[in-house]
Amino acid sequence: MLQIPSEFWLDKPDTPFPDVNLALKEPNGLIAIGGELSTERLLDAYSKGIFPWYSEGEPILWYSPDPRMVITPDRFRLSKSMAKIMRLERFEVRKNSNFDKVINLCRNVVRPDQNATWIDDDMVNAYCVLHQKGFAHSIETYEEGELVGGLYGVALGEVFFGESMFSLASNASKIAFASLLQSGSYKLIDCQVQNEHLRSLGATNISRDLFVQQLKAFV
């Protein structure tokens, strides 16, 4: 039976997160339970290398996994085929043109390897507020004026914390991801947990300690 340390429970709005070094190994990175998705709580979490991840109907679960998957602009591998697609300008890339629609498509688009989404109503509302306050951003891909792909996440300093992406057309989300990396705005993109698709683009695992050190340098 899973034993949850008492200090993991966020009983009050001002209850601090435990030190991330106390995070459980199984489930990997669980560091806190409960609390709320307020702007203040979310910004504090991201600055410490923590993010919310839970299923609808569960209490809010907060994670800081070890290792952490990240990517930097210098490690990004743009394939020849993707470079060709970008040169053809088949897609138009925009930033923050329709954040609400991006997060809802990330929530609702069916993925072959995923039965459900962790993005519930509370998450949508919380990240839309973050967007309104200038902390959450969407990178969007359009084809003939129609939104066909994109991603959203939280930006603090020179770090972009990726949350989710969707694609309604082949390569659409990859174009958004490539544009994010080539924007020159961020030195580090947090991909959270291992994903073979992102690994193929150049993402790699680093230790939680190194990730937290990089946050202190770039946030």
C-alpha cells in the first residue's frame, strides 16, 4: 500500500510544497496532493520544477519526476523532410491567437495511444487565467486559415514548460514545436517525462537535480 508522507498534503492555500528531493520514486516524482490550481500556486510549482498531473475526479497530484525530459535549441534535430515542409510554407504559425481553442483541442483530440486526458475543466480554467496574465502561451499551426495543430505551456524567464500538443494534420504539431525551439525566446524546453517522439527530435533525460539547477539559472 502506498504510504503518503503527511507533509505531502497541501491542506491550506499557503501550505508550501515539500522539497522536491523528498519526491517518491513510485509513482515517479509524486511530491504533493491537494491544494488548488491558483495562479500563485501554479507559478510557485513551475519555478520549483513541479507540475500538476491527475485524472478527472482525483485530487490534484503534483509531480517532480527524476529523470526529467528536456530539450534545448542546440539539440533540436530538424529532419530534412521537416525542413522542406517549413520551406514550402504550407503551414502558418501564430502565437497566442487562440489559446482557449488550443487547450480545448489538446483536451479533446483522440490519440491512438491514450484513452483519456488529464485536462479537466479546472485545468482549462486555470491555464486560461495564466494565459490572460501573460504566463501561459500557445503556438499554433494553421493550414488555409484553419487551426490544425499546436501546443501550449507555461513560460517563466527563459524556460518554456510544455504541457500538451495536438495535431489534426500530418506534421502540424511538429511544426509548432520546431517554431517554439527556433523562436530564440527560450534556452530550455521542459518536456516533463520521457516520450519517444520527442526523443527523436533531440529531447533527452537529465537528473532532477540538474533540472532544478537550470531553473535557478534561467527562470
